[in-house]
Amino acid sequence: MMDTLSMNLSELEAFFSEIGEPKFRAKQYYLWQKTGTPLDEMTNLSKSLRQKLSETVTDTLPKIERKLISAQDGTVKYLFRLYDGECVESVLMRYHHGNTICISTEVGCPMGCKFCASTIGGKVRNLLPSELLGQIIAAQRDDGERIDNVVMMGIGEPLDNYDNVIKFLRLVGDADGLNIGYRHISLSTSGIVPRILDLAKEEYPITLSISLHATTDEARSAIMPVNRKWNIQSLLDACVTYYKTTGRRLSFEYTLIAGKNDKEADAKALASLLKKAFAGTGAPLHVNLIRVNEVKETGMKEGTLEEAEKFADVLNKSGVVATVRRRLGSDVNAACGQLRRNAQSTDTKES
Ligand code: SAH
């Protein structure tokens, strides 16, 4: 399979030289690709070259299968169809600091978190670098406005698709490509410790978000099976190493689940856990509180906004900066995994 959208410019030049085309053609094609323009509209390429490319290249740019626009806040949820018929979701959110896209990193997810819709049914496959990049390209082309920030918080575990994510990071920052700076990119992980340590050694100064969600190993293992392999202590140790190596800010995600992890005592335990782990490092500590999105299969219940704000107060008073995540796009099923699941069950019904 020839996947030119996964190639950087020098790889593309090598490919063009193999098919007997000059370097500058590779550059022209490279510039077209990042705009999501279909091959037959790449008007400065000859018909014969376009023909040659259509015979050798697999078009891996995700195609819009469904698009839902939130009437509340303008959030756009895309269901993308991939070249092999699989689907993933992306969400485009509008903040005062610019347009932010939340992209998926895998078709399905192997991690098995108990509250999450994306992992029901397991992992189907990794997304290619071109499919990671392509979600941004396709959304930007459709929306018409520049996308400024990227978060890898959609379907999948980015550090389980490590090599393709790294290749994607190399592409997305390219000045001739999408030119999105690493400080505008964040990656969220459920806590694959060895890959966090690998990531610390790469030269990409992105923001790392850690899905923590609990303060004891017993409670965390009950909702996140990954914790049985790498417990809270080993995860926080890796975070400290990441901070010391990169100097980059980390943030912690904490999903509030009614009656499970949302009491005042949990907030206090969370503050002291983080403060102890990062003692002496000078790292700013930031927790994003997310009220659990109820997914009918998981049975997890959401508490009230007031309770979430109280939880945040306790953290803030203990010196850990906490914000309750605004709920964007709740009228368009913006919580990850739900649209893909609906599409799958519709497919099954129809077939
Ligand atoms: N696998 C990565 C990235 C994708 S999940 C990770 O685990 O971080 C992105 C975030 O959404 C994670 O913090 C995840 O725990 C959270 N999440 C998943 N399902 C949720 C739900 N039903 N309600 C609230 N947050 C959820």
C-alpha cells in the first residue's frame, strides 16, 4: 500500500524519483495533500501524473460520513469513514484561544476502561500517520477555518499506537505542512509507563495529559485495567521523569463518577498524592475534572455541577489548580466513542 499522506517531503521526493518524476512535483503534490484537495483537482499536476498517482496511491484521507453541529456552542462532531470502511470520530471545538480538534488514534481501543464507550468491542487497528493527520486536514477543509490546537483524546490509546503517533508528530509540525506547533498539541494517555518514558526522550515538546481518575490502586484497577500492569506509583514516577526531562507541563484528567471517586476525601487524597509525587520539582499541578459522560452500557452515573465545583475548590485550596471541564457539544454526542458505536449498530441493523 502506497500511503503518500504518511510521508514527509523527503520520503515523497524519493517516491517521486522512483516513478520518474522530478523533485518539484513532489513538493507541489505535498502542498496539495495538506489541503485535502482531491487528486483530480490538483490542477498544476499533469493528467498523466495524476493518472499514475491514482493507480499507485491509496487515498487514506478520512471522508466525512456524518457531521453533527451543536446548536449550543458550535462544536462539530465528525464521523469519518476510513479507506477500509472503518469509522472514527473527531470533535472540533471553538475556544477563545482558537479552534481545537480532538482526534482519534485507533479504531476502537484495547484499554478496557470501565466508563468508556470507545473500548467496548476492543481495538480493531491502529490509525496510520496519514489518518491522524487526515482528521485535521479533512475537518479544516470542511470548516474553512484554521485549526490551532490538537488533542489526542478521541477514540484509542495514543501510546498503544506509538510509532504512528510519533510519525504524525513529525508531520504535523512541518512548516510546509500543517505547521501546528508542539506547544499546541497534547496527548492523553491511560498510563502506559514505558511509552511515557520513551516519549520523554523524543524531541517533541507536547503537553502530556494523564488519565488518573482514582487515588488508590484498588480503586484505579477497578475502573482502569492498565493499572494492574503499571500502578499509580510507577505512573507518577514516569510523570516526574517526563517533567524533569522535557520541562513540559503535565495535566491530570480526573473523571468524576457519582459515589465512586467524587467525595471530599477523594479530593484531599488526590491533592496530597500529586503534591507528594512532585515535591521539590517545581512542577505546576493541574487537574481537569470531567463529570462522567453517561454511557448506557457502563452504568456509571454523573454527579451535579455543584459537586464537581466543590471538588475543584478542595483541590484549589490545597494548591493544585483544578478546573471543571466545560461540557461542549453534549447535544451532538460529543463524548468519544458514542457516535462510532451508534454507526456500528446502525450498520448491523441494516445488513
Ligand atoms: N486513551 C487515552 C485517550 C482517549 S480517552 C486516555 O485514556 O487518556 C480521553 C479522556 O476521556 C480520558 O481521560 C478518558 O478517561 C476520558 N473518558 C472516557 N470515557 C469517558 C466518559 N464516559 N466520561 C468522561 N470521560 C471519559
